[in-house]
Amino acid sequence: MKLNKIIEGREKCYRCYRPITSCMCPYVKPIATQTKFVILMHPKEFKKTKNGTGRLTHLSLPNSELYIDVDFSEHSAINALIEDSNNLCYVLYPGKKSINLNTRKIDAQGKQIVIFIIDSTWACSVKMLRVSRNLQTLPRVSFTHSKTSQFLIKEQPEAYCLSTIESTLSVLELLHQQGLEAIEEGAFEAFLNPFKAMVEYQIGCASHSEESVRFKTRREEI
């Protein structure tokens, strides 16, 4: 019985890449979008099976792709998207020259909008953009917001920083306002369900761990 429990603890869901015991797939409510989202995940994020949001974002968007690397310069699938004349490609990244979706509308001109989203820490994202020559040529989009990240189990570098899935939601809401997406309002609320469930699960695990430590300490004192 003890051996079975150990084996079960190692089982993994190969959709969300989390342990079976904390699989978030039941909470995923996919949203069909006209925009294609391409999630570029840093290898370090891939290892964060407990609190990564890039894969949850990918699972929530049928019209999305996910690739793991640091340098995407020679990535055939990404270059094919960039070189396709039917696509209008952008990188979601702040900057003085980026198109702020709060104030400027993307002129799609009948083309499919493709948005590359970098899933990494801020420090790693700088390197990914620096070494990926194909991404450097793309225009950038960004947004401003007054939201506070709900990523309570992770300290963000700045108050305005959001997780990958929260940032994607903000972009979807703005594209919807611009008439570039037609998404039911209820779908926006459900989009963060797997993220919220993940955060609640991790908080519960942390609380249980702290309680176990306190219980052990009390027993040692008796």
C-alpha cells in the first residue's frame, strides 16, 4: 500500500503537466479566438510544474501553440508564422514603441493576428528577445491596467506585473473591445478558473505544511 501511494504521487497529467492529485484540466474552459497566440516558454518555466501558467494559457486557447526554448531564431514553425503573408505578427512586450492596445487599435487588414507571448521572468525575457533575431524584427504590443495580480503564491517584481494567463486575458479583453474578437462575457470570467484553482491549491498545501510544522513543534515541547 505504501509503495502504491508513492507511485501514485509521481503520476503526472500530460496535458497540464501537474501531478494527477492536483490536475487543473477540469477547470479549463477553452475560448475560441480569431487571434492566434504563440506561447514562448523559457525552459525554467517548463520546470515549474506547480505554479506555471503558460501551459494553462495554452490549454485554454485552442488557437494557440506552445514552444520551449531560449533562442527561437531558427525555429521553423515560428519562422513559418512570421513569413506567412496572411499573418500580422506581434510580440507582447512593453516599450516606448509598442502599440498600446488601450489607446490604439490594430489594423488587421483582413489578416490573422498572431501574438507571441513570452512566458518567463522579466530577466529571462530580456535575454530571449535579445538572442531571438526573428522576434526582434516584429512590432510590439502592450497594455496598461489597474489590476493587481492574483498570483498570491508568487511575489511579482513590480505591482503592475501579471502572470502569463492574466496578461493574455487582458489582451483578449482589449481585442474584444476593439471588435477583433467576439467572445461571450462569461467566458472571460471562466478563463482564469484553472489559475485560481491552482493558487488555492498551493495556498492550501502551504497552510497544511505550516500546520504540520506547528503540530510537530508542539509534540516536541510536550
